[in-house]
Amino acid sequence: MKALILAAGYATRLYPLTENTPKPLLEVGRQTILEHILDKLKDVKEISEVFIVTNHRFYDHFRSFLLQHQFSKKIKIIDDGTLSNEDRLGAVGDINYVMKEEDIQEDLMVIAGDNLFGFSLQNFINLFKEKNSSIVAFRDLKNIELVRKRLGVGVLQGTKVINFEEKPALPKSSLAATACYLFHKDDLPLVETLVEQNKADNSGDLVRWLVKKSQVHGFIFDEHWFDIGTPEALKEADAIYKKIHGVKK
């Protein structure tokens, strides 16, 4: 099993913080967002290698980061060749790019480089093994209003995802899709097909496609989750992580 961290966006909503610093390298609590994600991955024995895909503009930032830190997993930084928000490949495009560049033909865990979460990735993998199908992590926000028009929303029957909508005006559940996925190797060709049909930009498009073409199960968790997309979300996450790790303000 391989893992892929998506870090090729330009995070324009966080300007000026991210004009010269990639979002995953912003600090939350005592360390960068990327370090928090890598900490989650380091103890997962099934993962043999971690890829971090970024853009050409921030490629050297990640190379410098890697040179300054040591991790137990093998890590490779991949440059997708883009230079601006206008020519970005998008999440699904980057997944497809890395799959081709690295000839990935095994199960693939994908995590967005701006997601912080409290659940165990080992528990996530355990469900994957039990169901032998692609899975998506969902946070139950308990309130439909919190997901309306802003998040991907799943409808589950047991653990099976039977419907998925991206930013619905009338959500059918309060299960918010987080950018944490585990794609079964048999589903990987569907990623390329979706890109070829030019029907995808974000990872929610891929989930909706897989629900129609294959079988997807949902992993529901109650631990904390932050999607760092705005200065407010960054500030809130920073306060929570400082509290978790006992960091003085």
C-alpha cells in the first residue's frame, strides 16, 4: 500500500499567508500541517512509501522541508509541473498524475495536505480490509445546516455509500466527507477514465464517480477534523492543537 498527500494547490483564500509558503507547511500548534499528517502515517505498517505531490512553484519548499526532517517512512516529493492556480491539475488530476509517474498499481491512501484529523489511520485501514473496497472518511457534523452548500455529503446504508453529493443545497445527511480516502487497486483505472472524460476537478467528483461505478464504504469518526481553507479555520485549528499538545500561547 502507498500513501499520497495532495499538496499542489495554491491556497489563494489564505493570502497573504500562502503567497510564498505552501499551505501544508503552515504551522498549527507545535508543527506544520504536513508533519501532523506524517505523524499519523508513520505507525501504519501497511504503508511502504509516501508520495507528496506539489506544484513547480513550491517544489523546492517541500524538498527543503524533507532535508530538515527525518521520518521512518520512505518519502518522495513529486512536482506536477504547474505554476499557478489557473493551470493547476486539481485533486483528481494530481492523483492520476502520480499514479502514472510512479506506476502505482496497488491500494492507495490519499490525504489532502490541508486536512487535520483525530482518528486512527489503522482503524481506517482495518475497515478497508474488512470490506475489501474503497473507503471514505466521514465526520458526522450532527447538523445538516453545517454541510449545506459547503461540503461533500454522503448517504450510507450500513457502511456502504449509496449516494454522494458535492455541496448540496438540500443535504440528505450530516455526514461530511473529509479528504481522506483509501482506494482499492481495482478502482484505480476509474481515476484515469474520469480524468480522460474531463469530469473532475476536486476529490468529491471522484467519490461520486466511484459510488456509481464501483462499491465504496464509509468510515465514520467523531474525533476532531479541520479542513484548513480559511484564516478562521487555521486559527481555530491552531488553538485546538496547542491545547492538545500543551503548547503555551
